Amino acid sequence: MTAGLRYDGRVAVVTGAGRGLGRAYARLLASRGAKVVVNDPGVSMDGNGADAGPASDVVREITADGGEAVACTESVATAEGGRGIVSSALDHYGRLDILVHNAGIVRSAPLTEMTYEDFDAVLDVHLRGAFHVVRPAFPVLRDAGYGRVVLTSSIGGLYGNQGVANYAAAKAGIVGLSNVVALEGAACGVRCNVIVPAALTRMAAGIDTSAYPPMEPELAAPVVGWLAHESCTITGEMLVSIAGRVARMFLAETPGVYRPSWSVEQVAEDLGAIRDTGAPWILPVVPSAHVDHIRRSFAIATEEEQHVG
């Protein structure tokens, strides 16, 4: 990240900022001039308990380095908590410019053993938690005519993994939410993107990481830093950060095959062409991927019908 990019005068909220990736994000933003609300209720990895220590510790680290921050221990898992987190920024600093939703918990189990409680608890923090902070923050950003929102997904959500149906569903849902924020924010200076990070944090407990390359949270923080900066030029996109590799992740579809009617056998017959990724459609969310998908699909049908006619 270019040394000249700063956040002077900006106020940032970072959820799950007491440890790991969130701590790295908060410290980076603060080191470059942002006033930061360090949000973390200090729960265990499975979402139980509470401890004001982690958030307070990060605030002390920031202030010791000459930055400005305030701790907030509200939970993103409830709508009330989400409102409290946003209110913390407004009450202490009078504004909000940057929202980074990083908070997360893990409750792993195979599908046959996962409880409904564990499924809901993970969605409450990751996906509903994102909505709980976005919902009160968005009107503030809209009315100010400026905002940067960074939501957190995962390769576990976009590619799936065994034993994490709750986590995968939540992280996939984050992408849809981010796209809507990007679309609705486009006209009022609010940009929203997704970070897909990987780092060695307490989530890696129990995994043999001895052969892993360097993957400290600080390695991923600059990507979030750029997405949170006023110079960020993208919206409605996903950036991956893993072991020093930064990449764009995107949805795509094949051109497919058109028929005026289909049988089950014809789907089987055309499957190779249906799945051919040689000339993919990559439709930018903003300004009009939804409409472009429909328009291009209809155009193929119309052209083929005219050709047959």
C-alpha cells in the first residue's frame, strides 16, 4: 500500500477487531490517521462468553502508537448490538466513513450432526451480523454522500468445505449482501466490496500449520486498507488475500446453449457445450449485471428464433 494513502478525518468501525485479522485492520487504519471503533465482545471461538479485554487491549495499542480509538463490546449477533456499534462511532466521533465487518465464530460439525442452534449461531454473527451493522450504517453513509464498506467472505463459503455448512452458507450470503450494498450505494458515493482473507489466527487452532508459508494477519490488512480508502476504484467485487497472493475472485457463467424447448435427454446431450468455459460471461455487479444477464440471455433467444424463422 502506497505510504501516502491516509485516512485523516475518517472514522472507521471494525467488527471482530480484538484479535487476529480485525486487530490488524484496526491498527493499520489507525496508524494512517483514522479514528477507529474497535468492536469486539470478546467471545470464545464458538461465540460463548464475553471479555472486554481484547477490544480494550487493541485500543491501548493504538493509542500507545499515537492513534485514536475507542472500544465497543456490543455484539453484531443482534440488531440492537449492530445499532449500538454504529452509534458508538457517531457518539464518540460524530461521523462514520468506513465499515469493516470481520466478526466471526466457528461451530464445525458434519451435516448429520450439526444442530439448528449451531447453524443459527454462526449465521447470526457472520451474515445477520453483517446486516445488523450495514442496516444502521448505510443511511449515515448515504446521507453523507460517502462510504466504504468491506464485508468478509471466505474460500470456505465460496468453494465450500467439509463440516462447515453453517459457515459456508453465511459466507456465501455475504457476497449477495455486498452486491446489493454496492448497487444501492453507487449513486451516493458508497462503495462496498468483499475481502476473502486467509491468515493464521485462532481459527487455525488444531490445524498443523508447520508447512504453511507466512500468513500473518498483517499480510492481509493492506488489501482491506485499500478497499477502505477514498481512492478505492472498485465496487461490488471480491478480493482474495492468502499467503501474500492478492487476486480477484468473480462469478462467471458460460454462454450456454439455446433451444426453443428442452427434453431431459437434450440436456444430457448438450452438457459439454453448456459447461464450456472457453468464453465466459463476467458481468460487473455495478452498474447492471442483473439486467445484463437477462438482456443477453433474451438476445440469444431472440436471435435464434429469428434465425430459425
